[in-house]
Amino acid sequence: MFTNSFFCVTVIVLVSIQNSNQVIRNVQLPSFLKVCHQSDPELSKCIKKSVDQLRPLLVHGISEFGIPSLEPLIIPELIIDQGSSAVFVKSTYTDIKVYGASRFNLRSVKIDLNKDRVRIKLFLPHLRVESNYNMNGRILMMPISGKGESFGNYSNIDATVTMQGERIIKDTETFFHIKDFYVDFVLGHASIELKNLFNGDKQLADDLPSYFPRCHVDDPELEKCLIEATKTVRPHVKKGVPELNIPPMDPLVIPEVTLQQGTNAVNYKMKLINATIRGLGDYEFTEFVYDPKTFIFHGTSLFKGISLVSNYNIDGKILVAPINGKGTLKIQLGPSTGSLVIKGELVKRNGEDYYNIIDVKATTKISNSTGNFDGLFNGNEQLSQATNKLLNDNSAELIKEVSPAIEEVIAKLITRLMQGITTNVPYNKVLPPSH
Ligand SMILES: *[C@@H]1O[C@H](CO)[C@@H](O)[C@H](O)[C@H]1NC(C)=O
Ligand SMILES: *[C@@H]1O[C@H](CO)[C@@H](O)[C@H](O)[C@H]1NC(C)=O
Ligand SMILES: *[C@@H]1O[C@H](CO)[C@@H](O)[C@H](O)[C@H]1NC(C)=O
């Protein structure tokens, strides 16, 4: 089961529409089609009305116009290339059947006649999707790949459809021909099942390893048990748990991650390559609460000190000073606190309940820090020293500014780590009832 935090990144999808080369010629407009005039000052309103009138017909498609049936909507192929801060995944979906597309709610239609562009905003309450998938990529340092059937439920979808057209003049008549078609969407909630992920890697366990302690979900002292458990598993977490596809946490090596922000104080893009982080394994949980009624986890952990050594390249502005260059970055953090809130739900697969992560929020508190970028400004020593001094003199403010970018990466990391357990081990084996 995969969750929205993974897919919720706004993806830009390029859909290849069948028949897009077909130009409609000499067609008498059928009576169900409301005619909107280019000169109409309320052209958008007219089109919105026209689409609403068409909706019942769209369900079965309108063959005269090469408009396919919307129930189900069949899409031959869809390629999603995700290359955001922490996720590099390329997925190809084929033979896609989408149910629920005709229940769209048209929010707005904007037509730019000068640019031959139409932009439509839609809201879809629910979509059910069946397809074949082929996925290859990495979420931070953890590979993800597989091939098989995929099933998904998506709800509260806001979509923006942009159609770029061109005018074609034939027999003195002008036709609007759609050249490009983009869909940009944000999902409210997604629940996706990818069969045969990791190509059905049979090494993955369907239970927690024997050395993991069990806490009973109805234990009145559940928090105490969970905190104790985090201590017991600490040496294993440091080394990694291959049975559950959990990589070593101390040191944690991230092959590549991009941090990017654009606020008044900081405006930069920084790529870290082979970032080695030490100290994460020495966590000390002070709070680890789970509420089985709401499926929400709260946790707070202390870290004595965390260090990072990485190759970097950066370009931008930090605390109004320009910064660019590449080389080695070293950061040392003083005592720090990390807090997590994990929201989830139970979903059924093959008759068993699994915990499905809906959302992970991380917040950090870092007492003090020192850092050094070596190799800034093409090796200009003077500029480099001045910039490093500026950053260190203002480290408290700097930490405050860059925290959101770091917290986003931590949330992705935690999601993927937890999925090692939640996608493989049924809920009642992770937190069994006492009887
Ligand atoms: C999607 O919803 C249907 C109907 O509620 C359910 O049977 C199916 O298991 C769900 N699939 C996923 C992947 O959540
Ligand atoms: C990153 O580390 C890997 C494994 O140690 C190494 O093969 C690779 O060359 C490194 N990449 C860079 C850019 O240093
Ligand atoms: C943080 O502050 C403490 C106390 O002043 C100091 O001992 C420590 O070296 C500092 N750590 C870093 C990483 O700056």
C-alpha cells in the first residue's frame, strides 16, 4: 500500500490523447451542443454551461467528435516522471481504466484566444483506477521497483487541464486543433496498491523479525512499551533491517537529495550527493503515543549530536548574500529534538488489515550548529571565508529558515521507513491485541 505523501507531489502528466490528430471537418453541430461565440464577453460561462449540458452524453462518449467514453475512461499509457527533492521515480502505467471521471465538477474555464489556450479547473470527488504498472526509482536511498497490476482509490482531486491549441484553416474554415494537453493535479487522499512491488521479493517478511518486541494495542501502558521497544530495536535500526527493506540508519547514506526554497531570507537550490549522516541511531524517545481509535502516532526524540558530510552544489541567496559553488559540506548539530505526527488508516488487503500512512509531519528543534562549505565561488578563498562566517554567525536564523525543507525530507524518509513495516506486516502482527 502506498500513500499520498509519495504521490501527492504535484505531478505533471502528459497524456497522449487518441484521435488528437483528427480534425473535425464539415460537421453539422448536433443539437445537444450549445454554440458559444468567440465574441461572447461571457465566453467562459457559456462553455461551462455547455459542458454541464454535455455531461450525460460524455458518460458514453460522443463518437462524432472522437470523444471517448468517460465511464470507464480508458487511457492506453501514462508516464509519470517524478524528480522532486527526495523522490526519483519513473512509472509507466498501461491499459488504465478510470471509473468516476464523469462525476467531475467544473470549477472554472479560462480561454485565452490570443494564445489559443484553454485552461479548465475541475474537482473530482472520487476516482477508482485499475492498470498495469512498471516502476523504477528511488525514494532517498531506498530503491523502489516493480511491475504488475495496480489498483488505486483517489479522492478530492483538484485538477487543472491545460489545452494548447492551434488554428488550422481548411476550406476557408478555421478549426481548433488540440496540440498539447496537460493535467496538473493535487490529490486530497490516495490509497494505492501495487501488486508485486519489488518484483514479489519473497525475502521480505510478513511479520516483524523475532528480535522486535511486541506491544499490545490494548496495553494500558502502551506508550511505555513502545518507548522500551525503540530502545530494544536501536542496534538493529542502526545496521538496517534487510528483511523489511529498511536500510542502515547510522550512518545513513543518501545518494542524492535536492533541497530547494524560495523565501525572502533564503532562495537557493542545493543538491547533496552521497550525504553521510551520523548520529540518527542514537535517538532517545521521550514520547511515543499511539491512539488506536484515531490511528495517530505522536513521537518526540532527542539526539545528542548529528553530523553531515556531503558533496554539494549550491546556487542562490542565503540571508541576502549570494552563494554558489561546489565541494564538500560539513555540518555539525548540537543537541536536537525531532517530533513526528503520523496519521493513518486501516485498509484491507487479501482479507487482512494493514496500516496505511496518510500523512507524516516532522518538526525539528536544533540548539546550535556549525557548518562549512568548502569550495564556494570557484575556490575564491576570501569570498568563501566571508560567506561561511556569515552563515555561522547567523546559524540560529539560518536553521529556522531552512527547517521546512529539511522537515519535508525527514517526513519522506520516515514514511518510506515505516512502509517497510506497514506494507509487509499486517496491523494485528505489528500491534497485536492481548487476547
Ligand atoms: C478501493 O475501494 C474499493 C471499494 O471501496 C475497495 O474494494 C478496494 O479494496 C480499494 N482499493 C484500494 C487499493 O484501496
Ligand atoms: C558516491 O558513493 C558511491 C559509493 O561509495 C561511489 O561509488 C560514488 O562514486 C560516489 N559519488 C560521488 C559523486 O562521489
Ligand atoms: C553547541 O553549544 C555547546 C555549548 O555552548 C558547545 O559545547 C558545542 O560545541 C556547540 N555545538 C556545536 C555543534 O556548535
